[in-house]
Amino acid sequence: MIDIDKIEKLAKLKLKEKEKETILNDLKEIIHYFEILKEVNTKNVEPQIYTKGAQLFLRKDEIENGLNEEDLEKNKTLTSGNFYKVKHIIGE
């Protein structure tokens, strides 16, 4: 069973009841499609990493200036000593 309240909490959302119902129905439909895919016979099908003709376009790595310290200093409330504070998201 899908625990929509747990998903809401993990995603840090505040959903209305109607939104919860809509999302729950969407998730059930997605899971239903995966159940259908489980029924497909793939015993003699070789795994594929790339489809025919697919190409991987890579860009050259280039050094950039990154974050501007002056702009970061404008947000002093987000710092603690020499460190920048970020929102705690793991283990909640």
C-alpha cells in the first residue's frame, strides 16, 4: 500500500486532500503499468545499454570561477564560521 502521508513528509510538501487523492491515483496507475511490464517475457532478450544509433555527446571540461564570495557574503544568515549552512534533509 502506498503511504501518501509518508511521501508528503519526505518530499516536504503540504498537500490538500484533493491533491493527495490525485497523486495517490497517479502512483497507483504508474505501479499498475510496472505490473504489466513484469508480465512481458524477456527470457531470450539481450540487455541493452544504448539503443541503435545513440551517441553520447560530451563537452570539454573547462575551469570556471564558481561561486562569487561577495554574493555569498550578502547571505550572512546562511553562514556559520567559515561554513555555509544548508538545510538538513537526511535522516528526518
